[in-house]
Amino acid sequence: MGDQSQISATVSLATKERLDRFTESHGLKKNFVVEQALLYFMESRRELPDEALVPTRLVLADAAFDKVVRLLRNPPPPSDALVELMRGRGR
């Protein structure tokens, strides 16, 4: 165990409970899951531009929120460009 080091982090109770349930249900060690998650996170931050990462929390004005709700309930049809992109023929 000479090549290992212990770290400490404070997480919400909800996150800890989710980690506990996840590791238990998948038969994994918490150390393994945390290390893999950190490695994936750091690699994605290295490879992706900052604008590719969506914040986990968005704050919208009431009018903007109402517009999002309307669009989710009644989405517009896809544009021709989107259809082509999804078929693999986009740029």
C-alpha cells in the first residue's frame, strides 16, 4: 500500500447515501468508485472545453422558466438540419 494516499472530502448526506447504495448494489468498494470518478472528472476537464460543461444548477427568471416549461410540454418539430445530423449526414 505504499503507492496509496488517503484524501478527505465533505459531501452532502444525500450524496453519501447514494454512494453507499450504489456501491452496495454493485458490489464495489467506495475507494474504487471515488478514485474512478475523480479520474474520469479530471480527464473530462482536460479534454473538454469549459463551454461543454453544463452547470449542475441553472437559475432562470420566471418568464424564462415559463418558456422552458412551455417548450418541454409542446416541443417544436425538429429542424431539417437536426434530422440530418441525427441520421449521421450532418457536417
